Amino acid sequence: MRVLIAEDDPVNRRLLGRLLPQLGFDTVSVDRGDLALEKIRSEKLQLAVVDWVMPGLSGIELCRQLESEGRMVYVVVLTGRESDADMLAALEAGASDFLTKPVRRVDLAARLSVGKRVIQLHGRLAERSRVDAVNRLVAGMAHEINTPIQFLGDNLEFLTEETTGLLSFASGLDRIAQRWRTKREQLPAEVVPLLDELRQLDLEYLLREVPRALNESIEGTHRVAEIIRELRELDFVVGSSESGESPRLEKVSLAQAIAPVVSQIRTQIPAGMELEVVVPATLPEVHLHCSSFQEAVTNLLHNAVEGIRTLADETVRTHRIRLLAESLPDAVELSVEDDGPGVDVTDRERIFDPFYTTKSPGSGPGLGLHAARTIIEEIHGGEIRIDPNYTRGARFLVSLPLGDEALRGVS
């Protein structure tokens, strides 16, 4: 994490510039308060150590300006002043903490450590708020779209059935008309124009293309319905969050919980892929909401399958998906590995975002991994992440806490 050093005294600025890297921080230094404000704005810095007295803007004026702009910056103000009134003035201006000079290494390290944790917590809360807002939006959209799509699907089914009968009737008329075309003079006068119109219809084309167009429309409504189902899965977590009620978790065997998922995936897995499962029955039991957890694991396995599908060499060798589990001191860790193309570094930060997908258009709405993360973290108080060190494809790691820790994420 980068720390802004704003100090007009060159000696103190150099001392801080040498000390902070020893504490594990990168630094950027300025000698004026107005330059500090510019740096914070341009580089979006969130942690700063500033002197009280500086040209341009004082440390207190800088804090007031950051406060007025609504910027989340953890500012530690350094000063030679020691009175309670000065400390109160700094905190009221928006300073996060206050240290008197000369600054001791241990004090500065403690303040910056607290600041780093506060910033990380603020980031997680902001992300959770953003994800909750998106979840509410997509769940609401799903409810609104669901009814008209059902009407559309039902009407298309009706039209397909009735159109089949009409086209069959028209085909029979055409056969009759062909037999009478050489005897037009024997037909009533009002029938002859109808035969001419029937001839111009290009009935062969209609018999071929109309059923196909209707069937493709029905397939489209089925796909939209599937997307709506995926969207509405998020409503389970959103509804629980808004009502303040948590899904009930039960202590179960992980091997038993995933057995139905494994059975289902094995019937769906394409040729050229194998699913290897190593989940010992001796693992400690974990607290699960089984149906939602099974949905999360299903999404991870489907993601692995779809990743392998994108490879051009899938007919050359058998690809393997591995579902493994092991016991850690305070958790059970489940991993889903595949030997597909992996996840590009540029995609890793957004891979769990809603509607983010690396697949081709039409392959899905990009909600599977987002739903998996929501289920694991919001319902089960666990953690899901991608292993950045795995180079033979992609590996997703799911940590499920043991004991009382399992209940903290849903309380």
C-alpha cells in the first residue's frame, strides 16, 4: 500500500521516506500541502502522513478539504504540539490520528497498521454495498421480466401448434389446386383467384421456414427463462439480508453434501473430459445450507467445463477436472481445478463481478461465479478466491470455517 508523506522539512521527509519502506509501505513524498492534495486526487491515495505546518495548505486545512470532498483517506497528522486542544482540533478537522514529534518507529508502525486495516475494511464494506445493490437490481429485473417472458413462451407454443395445423391444411389445398389447374374452366369463378393467390405464396418455403422460425423463438424464450432463473437465485441472499434473517445452516458431511452435485455433473460432462473427486469422508463436518452450497459447487464445475470447451485441442487428449478437499486448522478447503486455459491476470480482479464473463456472447450472463461467491461468503461466512500461483489451468479455492467461526458470517 502506498503512503503519502507530506512534510516540508527535508530531513524529516527523508527519515520518513527510509522508515516507511522498512514497515512494508511504498511511499510518495511532497513538501507542500497543496501538492499533497493534488497527489491524493490524481493517484487516489488512501493513507497519508502529513505535517501540521506546511506551505500551500496546512495539515489541518488538508484534512478539512479531504473531508469536504468526501474522500476516504486515513491521515496521520505529525506535530510538535502536545495539548489536548490541538489534538481535538486535528481530529475535528478530519484527521484520523495524531502523533507528536519526535515520532517513534513503534508508534508510527501501529498507527499505519490500524490505518491499513481501516482502509481494507472500508473497501470490503463498499464492495459489499455495491454487490448488494446490484443483486437487488438484478433480482428485481428478473421478477419484472419473468411474467412477460412466460406469456411470450406460452403464446409461441400455441402459435407453433396452430400454425402446424394451418400449414398442413394449406399444403392439402395446394395438392388439390394442382390437380385442378388444368381444369380451371370447370371451377366456380370465385375460386380461380384463390388458386392464383395460393400459387404465389411459395408454400414450400413457408412449410420449411415458419416452423423453424417459431422453434428458434421458443428456444430463445427458454434461454431467457434460464437467465431469469440465474438472476433470481441471487434473490435468496438479498431477501435474507434485507429481512435480517439468515438461512439455517446444518452441520453435515462435506462428502455427502457434494455427492448429488458430482452425480449430476458426471451425467452432463462432455466426451473428452473426466471429473476426479477426492473428498474424504473423514473430513470434519461443516455448517452448510445444502441447496445453496450445492448450487455454488455446480457453478464452479460448470465454469471449469466451459473453460475447457474453449480449447482447440480438446479432441486430442482427455482433460481433467478435479474436485478436492482437505482439512486446515480452522477450516475445510475445497478446490476446483481444471487444465483449461486458466484465468488471465487482467481478469482475476473482476472474475467474481456480476455480469462479467470471458466467454463468447450468448454463453451466459456472467452470474455463475458471482452467485458462487455470494453463497459462500454471504450465507456460509467462508471465502472463495482464485489461486494466482496455479499455472496448469484454473484453481478456485473455497474455505469453509469450522466451529463457531462458521456462524459469524451469517449472524
